[in-house]
Amino acid sequence: MAAEFRSHAWDRLLKTHACSELKVLVRLKDGQITQELLEADSERDIITLEFKQGDGALITFLADFKRNVKVLRALVLGEPERGQTQYQALCFITTLQHGDIIPSEAMARLRQKNPHVVRIAEEKRGMERMSMNVAVNLTLSWYLSSHIRNVCRDARDLILTRQQDVRLWLEKGVEGSVFQNLAGTGAGLQDCGSAPDAQQPCTCSYNLRLEWYPCALKYCRGHSPGSGPHRCGIRSCSKGYRFDFRTPHRQLCMWDEGS
């Protein structure tokens, strides 16, 4: 199936500025079909991926290759009859790892032959569990990436990262004032879904899965003698994430409230 995705004129020189938009039909874990929107800007060196989960939550993935920053945002729908706001925004920021997704210049040149085909990832990657125990100051977030402010502006106090990522960023000269350590999850805190007192702090967990994204480039051998391998397509992956974090009260973990 991934062979239907071909890079556009791989043998041509890259243009100075390449932007692209790709819409892909993807089957979710629950069997529902959603449309993913993938956008790439090779000049700013970013990729964004956005789709709606089966429960209505809007998931946004952003990769900033210039700053090696990855952002996952969730806009979670509330239940008005339970006094919940229209939606709740969560923003999780980590370092972008090699192999997380293909480069922006490769994504910008990607085309699909059959846009009506429903995609299923070739490789199922496991779930990565992260303890998000550091808050990121939205006003100062440009120290990390200039794109965080736009993507995470609705998340307010739930813009979170990990201690291990903070250490890497501090070593690279990022201002320490960007970060604020939070009380940890685990000892002494109950899961929000089972916490008896709605006004007490609890440990919240949020799960999401990127069901389809281009995770690697494929190379084919040249037909002529002496010609080396050339890029000829992509490999698709699926990957899950679980984020654990502390909330001051149960209603800020509304998907677990009353579960």
C-alpha cells in the first residue's frame, strides 16, 4: 500500500521553498475511518499532521526539525450536561527523535496515486508512556520553538514536558525560566478516575495513537548498470502515546471523571 505513495521527481533538484498538503483516509483502531491532513513546509522545516479521533478529539502533531521539538496537542470534547467546558486542550512537548517521521523536504514532495483508498500502517509501533512533570511557559515557549505558541495557545496551564527533555534543552542554552517543575505523579496521588474527592490533586492519563504517518523513506535499486539506490516511496507506521500528569482537581481530567 505504501508503494502507492511516490516522491514527486526525486531525481530533480529541490526547489528553494516547497509546501504541500496531503489528505489521507485512515482506518482507526475502533474501525472508524478518519481523514488525516498532512502539511509540510521545507523552508520552515516543519511538518504538521491533524486528524479527528473516534471520540471526537482533534489531534495535532507538529515536528519542528530546526529545533528538534515535537508537539502533540489534543482538543478533547467535553460533556456540557456534566458541567464540562466545550473542550479541553492538552499540549505535550518532547524532543524530536531521529526516525520519528520523514524529513520535511521528503514530505513536501509526497504524492498519492489513489486518494480514496483507506490506509493501514505497515508497521505497528508500541505505546510510549511518558511522565509529564514540567510545565512550559507559553509566553516564553519561543525559546524552544516559535510554533508552540500557535499550536498550544488554548492549553493554558496544561502545556507539559519531561525532566529528561528539559535537561537536554538547558544544555543547549534554553532559558530555565521557560520551565516550572511540578509535583510528580505516582506516590500519594490517586488516579483521577478513582479519586474520591473531586477537589483534590490526582494523576491523569491521556492516550492517543497516530494511526498512520510516514516514518521512513524507501530506496529502490537503479535499473541502469552502476546506478545507486534512489528514493522511491515511504514506509508507514502507527504509534501510541500515554501521557501521565498531575492535575489540581478531577474535572481537569474529564475523560476519566466518573469512570
